[in-house]
Amino acid sequence: MGVVTAIDRDPLMAGFYSIGDATRLLGVSHAAKLRGWINGWPNSNSGPIVDRDFKKTSTVSFLDLMELRFVEYFRGVGVSMPTLRKAAEMARKEWSVQHPFALSNVKYLTDRRNVIAQASEALDDKQTWELATGQYLIWDTIEASIAKGIVFNPATHLASRWQPRPGDHPDIVLDPARAFGKPIVDSAGIPTDALFRQWKAEDGNFDRVARWFEVSRQQVEGAVRFELDMAS
């Protein structure tokens, strides 16, 4: 039996994202790539990498999103799709958890490196095997980069909040327990897209939006900057 997650207790606390949302938040160039990672590829025996929460739908949960972020990062450093798929399958089985790539690097750093090394060795993926077994400093840097901006639940060791761009937008978070997981201004608790839409409707008048939502001008400006950055 896997770790009990928010979807087991209350599906409304799991977070809801379209493929378009996920593509935008992760900065992925092609939505088709994410669809393949969560659904598998048509006319192929290659199944999905992520064991989705909302199966048979087009919806991605928060933990699905965190795993997709992990996959995107590891693809960027040259880890092959077969190796990632094999590693995910092994980790789900060995750790009895549905979302192994959304786990805290503090608890699972060594285990994750080992399972990826085992998968790469089984598939003769020499590049990944060398990365996992020999380049410890590089691996630690990779794990630190993946964990950046994420808060982990100390009870489950699973991701529970994410700042998608903590350096540029420290007040913008994704929290599946708030606003269905959509990006919000943390200090105001208001979705960034709501403030952004109102800003456009007000012809770019920050002060009118701030009065309408009873927030500060700075909070509106932060939401607008975030939405514009996500669209660029």
C-alpha cells in the first residue's frame, strides 16, 4: 500500500491543472511531451512515467506536476526516457509510494540515486549510470536544484507547496490546499490569474484592482508580473 496522499483523503485538496497549465508552469516547450509522460505514447509500447492521480481525465494533480518537473529536469541533464520510466517503476514498488519523484531529497537522496543507477545499469544507459554512481557533487547539485522552492510535508516527505520562481516571485506559491492549487499571491490568498484578468479589464490600473480586491498595489503588481512572465 502506498503513502496516503491528499487525493486519498479529499480529491479537492489534490490540486487541479490542465496540460496547458502544467506546460506553462514548468516552462516546457511542447504540451505533447507532457501528455506522453502522463498517458504514454500512441502506437507505442512505452507507457507513462507518472502514475497519475486523476486517471482517464486531462487533469494533472499537484503531485503529478511535481513529478513532471522532476522528469523535465532529468531529461535536461541527459537521462533517457526508458531509464526514468524504469526508475519510477522500481521506486514505486520498492518504496511503496505512488509519487517517488515528488519525495523529499533529504530523505530519499541516496535511495533515488541508487534506484536510478540500478535502472540505468539494467538498460545499459552508461551516461546515467556514470552520473548516478560517480558524479556525487553533480548529483547533489541536481537534487538541490529540483528541491528549490518546494516545501515538503514532514509526515509523508511529499511535496506540499511550490514556489515556481522563488527568486523573481517570492510571494507566488502553488498549494493544493488553497485555490485548488493554482498560483496565488501567498500573502493575499488570491489567485494570480484573477488579479491579472481584473488588471486587464481595468486597462492596466493597478490601484483600482487593489481597491477592488482589498489588497496592496504591490501584491497586484506581483501577480501581474508573474502572469506576464509565465506567458513569455
